[in-house]
Amino acid sequence: MEAVSRGVALAGSLTRATRSGDTAQRAAGALRALGVRLDADEGPLSVPGPVGTLIVANHVSWLDIVGLLALEPAAFLAKREVANWPLVGEQARRLDTLFVDRWALRSLPETVAAVAARLREGRSVAVFPEATTYCSGEGGPFRRAVFQAALDAGAPVRPVTLSYLQGGLPSTVAAFVGDDTLARSLGRVTRASGLTLRVRAHTALAPEGDRKELAARARRAVLAAEPAHV
């Protein structure tokens, strides 16, 4: 019955979302409808200044996008199929998200240029540089190409760590990996009790060095145990 109640609440949240202009409120409402508590640092993820911030995070679940949108209405760099996902697809399209074909090599230069252009315009862009989801703490390697956009635009990089907890302990209930489907994952989330999405922001990194070095610095920060949000 709890899952049904959450499904009804979620439908109501999405209906209200079409009548509201506030992305953060819509995303926060979706989390509440799903029974997911958001545990986040205070303060914006973007660094104040004339250019946007490249927000980079580890990737666990489709819920990652909802959680980040609840904190900041950043544009996203996302795989093309996200445009058709419930909960996040409509919001992503409204925020001028860049949809790409899984980091296709032929389109990488254009993608990097497009991200850099948005950053120069003062728009922050959120990216999952692992390029796929992982349910383990170590995650995967960070792809370097997107960090070139921050270097080209002179934009700071904000590393962010995402994790899911139940009863204060790490949980994989929200993980969306392998051949899992969005419907199955959504079903697990609606049936889960006491699910928390923890968002920890770390000190912003200056756009210095080369993209390999910047990607390595960002990954070390994301894997760090303690936040240092400045």
C-alpha cells in the first residue's frame, strides 16, 4: 500500500509540476512523493562569478538527476534516452540539456564546445563523467573530455559526491545498473523505507593544468570521505 500511495503522490507532484516554474521545487516535490529524503550541504553548487560552474558527480541512479535539480537548476550533459524518461526528461529538456550518444567519439569535439559555450554564458552544467552508473563506492574512471570544456571556458569545477542510505547505512536500492529497467528501479524506490539521498559538495577546483590532471583531481575529491564546501 505504501508503494501505491507514493505512486499517487508522485503523479500529483508531476501534475503540479506542469503548472509551476520552479525547477528546484518540482524536483524536491518528486523526491518527497517518492519518500526520499534529501540530505545536502547548504549553499549553491555553482561558484559565483561571470562564468558557469562545471558540476561533476559520481553516478548511481536516475535519482541523481532529480536530487541535483532539487539543489540547482543546472543544464545537464546526458545520454539521449534521458530525454524520454519520466520525472527527469521534461525538466532536463526545459533546462536546455545537451543530449549525446554515449560520448560518441565523432561528436566529442562538438559536445565539448557546446558545454564550454554554456559555461561562458554563465550557465552551470552538471555532468556524470563516469558516463554510466555504478553501485560501488569506488565507481569508475572519469572521462577527461568534458574537463576540457572547463579549461576552455575558464570555469571552476565543483566535485559532488552522491550516496544512498537506509537507516544510516549504504543502500543499493536506488542503483540503476546493468540490464535494470527504469520501471523496476522506480518500483524498488517506491517500496523502499527510509531512503536518503546524500549530496556532499567539495571545494571548487580552479580550471588549471590539463584535462587529465583536472579529471584526476575531481575524482579524488568525489571519492573523499568528508565534504569541504567553499
